[in-house]
Amino acid sequence: MTTPSYRTAFGTVQSRPVERVRLQSGALSVDLITVGAAVHRVIVDGRDVALGHPDAETYARSQFCIGLTVGRFANRIGGGRFTLDGVEYRLATNEGDNTLHGGPDGFHRRLWTIDEQTDDSVTFGLVSPEGDQGFPGELTASVRYTISPDELRMDYRATTTAPTVVNFTNHSYFNLAGEASGSSDGLTVWVPASRVVEVDDELIPTGRLVPVGSHDLRTPRPVAEAAPLDTCFVIDAADGSVMPHATLASSDLALDVFSDQPGIQLYTADVMDGVPGLSGPYGPRAGVALETQNLPDAPNHADFPNSVLRPGEEFRSTTSWRFRRLS
């Protein structure tokens, strides 16, 4: 049974009010906030299973993008530049000479608006002006969260006034044993991918898609054995339809991730240390990020899936998190 959604205050960011919306259906409830259109809490049968920050200001400066919606282009763009229709665009950089997650003031740093709210959904919106972080075109973006028993669905949409590039993801970290349970090492992870994106020492793609090798997760493996991971897996037979991308499981609960995107970045956050959390500081591998997305640096690799959005087109993408009890 779906409980009507409701809205409450969630502090301020730079003296601007932040709002929180709760969606609930059956034993699943989710709290979402307007900072970065973020997932603040995911509660299954009374258990918090997603990492979260305790207040709005911490989300606004989150080093690890916990729970946040990432854009205009998720993951990395090498050299902070790309060429589109013969024009080179230079972007704001925030990881050496590279652009990570849309730049230093990416969408995860912004206050989104609540454009629509129903009993089982909420839609957040954001307008990114021409030249924002160096990207061309004014981009009008939205993400709609819809809840049903045991599932949260995210529908991303965007339109532009000029040719640009788009790649959205949600950057939540999950620990199905509970966000306060410590390391995620005891979880198991499965990904139906025979290839990964090869990267250099700065995690910038070389342009090659290579066999998974030691990162083979086609048979479920403990996180402790698979880590460290900051790796983009290329989903086998991805054809633009919503299909399984990953499963993360504890002894009694599983999360199945479905998406229409060609890749999923798994990040085990081995360097996380002392990060403010809902129940106290998070340490290394406190959770696993399962970031469905296009391939990193796609604008600079003609053989990667298309990331270009043009006027008159609409970017559309869907990701779903589905929870299953195992005992």
C-alpha cells in the first residue's frame, strides 16, 4: 500500500531553504531532498540501507557525492575538453586537468526545484544555463522518483537549446546490512558484464573496451574480494531497454539494479574515512556505489555510445532499484 507523499523542511544551504520529500510504499520508504535531487534515506523493513549525510550543508559539499544526482556529465571527461560539431569546448576542471561529475559546480551542488509531487512520486527540476561549467546549450533537466512496493524508479529527462552532451547518474552508496553496520565487505556483488572500460593512471578511458579479467563479477563475489573498484562495466547485450545491471546482496536482502544505460560504474570508496553519516562517521568501503550511466569520456571517443543531445530531442533514461528478501 502506498502512503501519500509529504514534504518537510530540511535545513538551509547558503540561507536558502532545503526541502525533504518522503515516499512510502509497503515496507519501502525513501527520503529525497532538493540539494542535488539527492536520495537521503532508503529504508527497507525498518533498516536504513543507503549511506546518507546528517544535514543539508554536508550534502552541498559532499566529497563523495553521497546520494546525489550527478550531471551535466557523470564520471570523467579527459583533459576537461571535448569537440562537438567541429567546436572545442573547454570545461571547468576539478580532478587535475580533468572534469569529474560535471565540474566543481556540477548538478550535485545545486538546489533543485520540486516541479511535481503526487502520492507516489516527486519530480525535481533544474535549468543549467548556456556555458555552465563550460558546457554548451541551456539544459533543462529533471529526475522523477516513483515508488512502488519494493522498488524506486528514477526517470531522467533533459532538453537543450544547443548541441551538448549529457550523462546522468545517481551516486548513492548501499550497505544492505545497514548503513551503520561498518564495512560492506561481507556483501556479494554480481554484474553481467564481460568487458570494462580500460583507463589510464588518471582513470581516463583509453578508448578500449577490454575483458573484465580480475574484475569478473558474472559469478557473485564478496565485495572484499572484488575491491578496490572504481570501474565502469559495459553491460552485455545492452540494447537501450531496461535490463539487469547489477545485484548487491547481504545475507537476507538483495538489491537488483535495472537500467537502459550501457554501463555501470562500481565504486567501493576505499579511501572514504571520517565522512559524516546518519549514524556516525563512515570509513573505508562503508557502502558500494552502483552508478548506471553512459561510458565515461564518451564525447571524446567516437566508438563509445552516443552522448550528444540536440535541440528538438529529449534525453530519456530510466534506472530502477528493486529490493528482494532472501530469508
